[in-house]
Amino acid sequence: MSKKGLSDIITNVLIILLVLVAISIIWFFVRPTIQQGAGALGGASDCLTIQLEPISCTITGASYSAQIRRNPGEGQLQGLILQVTGTDNQAIALNVVQTLAIGETKTIAGTNPGLTTLTTSKTLKIAAVVKTDSAAGKICDLNPTPITCT
């Protein structure tokens, strides 16, 4: 009788060990996928909370000047993308390494030769670049409402 009881205990221990080995093998393959997926989400929440608003825009030849306001909303802003679009839907993206504090309004100016190729009526949209684990950051979607540049 004592041999049967010992055999049942050994059987249960072997089943538990097999289950643990199976779980570790599955985790070995699933873990990298989960980590990559979580890494892609970096900065996504900041994109939802950072609110940038274009106030005014002036373009003369290759020179531009844009006044931008950062409305209330948490997030780590790393930079801005200004998209200037002509009436023919041709667009020029201007990458600006500027940060704005919450509630701050700042005038951003510069030059880009590509602006001279756009048609006379130009509009401006802004996108935030938020800090993530990568040096490039994450580019958020453009704000939905463009302003007309003078």
C-alpha cells in the first residue's frame, strides 16, 4: 500500500514540474512581444494631454514666424513640427527644437527655402514631439484646425 501512495506523490510532482517547464517555455517566446508592444506606447498618453494652439503665422519668401500657445495639459514636450500647406495641398514640415511650458506663448521664427515653392495662400498646423525612451521622441498627430498665414 505504501508504494501506491509514493507513486501518486511522484506523479503529482512530475505533473507540476512539467507544467512549470511548459509555462517557462511559453513565457520565453511571449515576453519579447509584450516588451516590444509596451515600448511602442511610449509617449502616447502625452500626445493625448499636450494641447498646442497656433495663434498667428506670417510667411515672407523663405522666412516664417509663428506664434504658438501651449494650453493646460501635462506631458513632456521635446519639440514641435510645423506643417505649412499651400492651396495646391503641397506641404512643408518644419522640425523645431523648442519647448513650451504650460500656459506659455512663444514666437518661433526661421527660414526654409522650400516655403518659396508653395502657392500664395498658406495654412499652418502644429504637432507635438513628446519625450520617449528613444532620442527622436514620438510625433503626435497634427492639430485638427489650421490657421491661415499672412
